[in-house]
Amino acid sequence: MLELRIRGRDYAQPVLGEVFATIKRGDRICLLGPSGIGKTTLINAIAGLDHSMPAGAVVGRETLRVGYLFQEHRLLPWRSLKANLRLVGASDEEAEHLLRQVGLAGYGHYLPDQLSLGMARRAALARCLAVKPDLLLLDEPFASLDPVMAGDLKQLIAGILDANPDMAMICVTHDSGDAELLANRLWYLDGKPARLQWDDRVVESGAVRELLEQLRRLDRVGS
């Protein structure tokens, strides 16, 4: 589906080092690591937003539909939610269905600034789904949400992934609990320049927290 061949140090990428990985359909990856290590830089590269990344660093992206849920909702503030979805190709009927899917039935005429942060993020998720993504990129989707809103959004995303088993996901997070719920594969990014220090399947749901603590301890020892 997608192959990463990032040779950071060879191509003047000061944040990312060498990152080699293959993403397959159905992979649900949570990307963890220390703050500021380059997690957002990595998914921006995967999304094609880093134009300094050389050709061949991300193989297969041109054949995929990618949905990207940023930390900011990035909806056009002067357009209604339904109009924002139409801009990415959804029909009126599809827009209503998508808004209903993310729990925003009846809000199609609202402007983004009329919504709470949690609702705006769900509307942005609906926009991601409007492109019928093969790969869903999530950059700290639960940041700044209260526990109830964050929990609702996690369950919503988990349900969407369960309903679309071929969809792949990469979710940047700092919370092992997010990985416990969403991930079937764990990435841990660390180092200067940053590399994947861990890339493996999540076999037991209760193992993520312990593994993450071990990786963080290694990070503290190494520093």
C-alpha cells in the first residue's frame, strides 16, 4: 500500500533520520514519542505536505486517497459544514450522511465557529471521510478535548475503522490509552535525528502501556 524510504540525513532533513517502513491495508498505527521529536513532521511527509522531501521517499502515495485530520479543524469559517464537505466532492446527500455518521445530524447549516472544539473536530473528520480515504492520518486528534469529548471521538474513530477494515490509519498521540483502543501496530519515534525505535504489532491490548514505559525509560537513560 505505502512504503517509506526516508533517508533523512542524506537529504538535509534535520529532524528526521532514516525511516523505513511499509504500511498495509488495515494497519492501525499509533505513532508515539517524546514531544518535539518529529511525529508531525513524519506524517506531513507521508501526506505529501513536506515539499523538501525527495521523490521516492514515500512510495505509493500517488495511488491512494488520504484523509488528514489536523489538530486545528481547518474548515473554511465562512462556509457551512455542508458546504465544507461539498468542497471535497461530497453531494448534499453524502454530506448529510457523513455528518450524521459523526454525530452532527442537523448541523449542516452551522458555521464552524458556531461549534465546540469537539464538534468542529468531528466535522473535520467528516470532511476526511468525504474523500473515501485509503489512509487516515490523525495528528493528536484528542488534544485539548475534555475527557468526555475525547472519549466520544475515540469511540467514533474506532467504530469507523471497524466498519472499514481495509482503511489504514496513522494516529499521532502521547497517550498509551489511545493506542490500547485504536492500534494494532505501534511506532515509537526517537533519536536525533529521529528514527523508528519500535515498529511492531500490538498483540495484547494491555501490553502497550508497559512497552511505552520501557521505551520512555530507555529514552531517559540515553539522554
